[in-house]
Amino acid sequence: MEKVSNNSVIITQYKWAGSWGPFKIKSHCEECDLTTHVLRALIEKEFKGKDVNFEIKPWLNNVWYCLVRRAWHPPIIMINGKLFFQFSHKKPLFDKEKLIRLVSGILETR
């Protein structure tokens, strides 16, 4: 993982992947891939040159971290460790404009 300054905004996506003890996720998640693609495009377009970092982590390796933050269904998006979005069949896509406003607001206060 790259070094990140204290003033960075860190967007973390937890994907349907990973292992924990004897359990391993072997299946593929199209929603996770779509979310990754949208987040990368957003960061390239909206936050280019700004102190915004994007990281992807396997959900199963970090299941307890996610559960403590009330997130259980990948794909999960956290901004600076706070839950922003988790997948549900009723709301399968996250609000890009809301994410842009939130990250821009964090950047402005720093």
C-alpha cells in the first residue's frame, strides 16, 4: 500500500473476494467490478490532481472491520473509514453526485 498523507481522502471499496480461515470466495461479482470501474473513472475525472486515494480490499479478509461499521453486503464503499454505500437489490448503484459532494466537502475543510 502506498504512503498516504494525513490530509488525504481515502475511498475504500470492499469487493466480494478474499479468504478467512477455511473459507474462500471463489465466485465472481459483476456489481463489484462495475463499482470499481465507476469509482476509478470518477477519481480520474473529478479528483485528478487532488489528494484522493482509492484502494480495493477483499471483503472476507476484512469482514469484521465492515461489520463493526454496519456494512455486510459487498460492494461496500467507505470514505475515510466511514460507510458511504453498500449494495442492496433495492438500491444497486451508489449516488455519484453525493460522493463527489462529500469528498469535495472533506477536501475543502482541510
